[in-house]
Amino acid sequence: MSYERKLDELNITLPPAPKPVATYIPAVRAGELLFLSGVLPMRDGQLAYSGKLGRELTLEQGTEASKLALLNALAIARQELGSLDQIVRVVKVVGHVASAEGFNDQPQVLNGASDLLVKIFGEAGRHARVAIGAAELPRKAAVEIELILHVS
């Protein structure tokens, strides 16, 4: 099945690909791998979720932030590839979660993104993952997600 059609079936509209906020490029292709830079939970050019999980934000808000960051990442992938149908497999997700002292549910926060990848890509969306607690993230973001994709 086409991943682009799957987005339609799930009533998911990808946002415009966010622009870099510093001196880097959003993605680098090396052979059959596409490496995405860290992506924040942006909506309409503004950070949608800021603060630390376990203090300013709930686990549910963190999960939504990870989904939004993932959708932004997929928008970058589409921009780079022309279509999500060029994705063969999601290889790895690295997620950074701004965490208050004592917050240790980083894996649950990133399940928002991971579960959405499996909904969209099926078995090809199952991936290796790292969930890291961070003291601070750029622009006071709640989460930042990186992707490595196998592409055709």
C-alpha cells in the first residue's frame, strides 16, 4: 500500500516542512539512508509544546508533542524524497525529552511517535529507538526527534 494513501486513510495531513533555525540542513542522504536532523514539535512556525515533562507538561502532552515532531519530520522526508512512498523502512528513532528531575517516562513519551510510525508504515515502521532525558532542548522544546530512514 502507498504510504501517501495511508496518511489519507488516517486523516493525517502533514504540515509544511519546518525551516532550519540554525546552520544545518534538515536532511542528508547517504546512499540508501536518509538522516534527518533533530525536529521540534512546531505548528505554524511556532513551538507548540515547551517546558519539561514532569513539571510543566503531562505525559499525555509529551506524547502529543512527540507525534507532532514526527509529523514535521515526515514532512521533511517528503520534501527531500518527493513522496513518502520512497521510504523502504524506518531504521531508527532518537528522541530527546526535556525532563524535570525524577521524570523517567521518556519511552512512554516517544511511544506517541513510534506508534504513529507503525500505523503509517506497518511492519516497515518498526524501528530501533533511543529515548533520552535531557536537561534542556533548543528553544525550550519538550521533545526533539531524529530519524534514520532506509529509502529507495
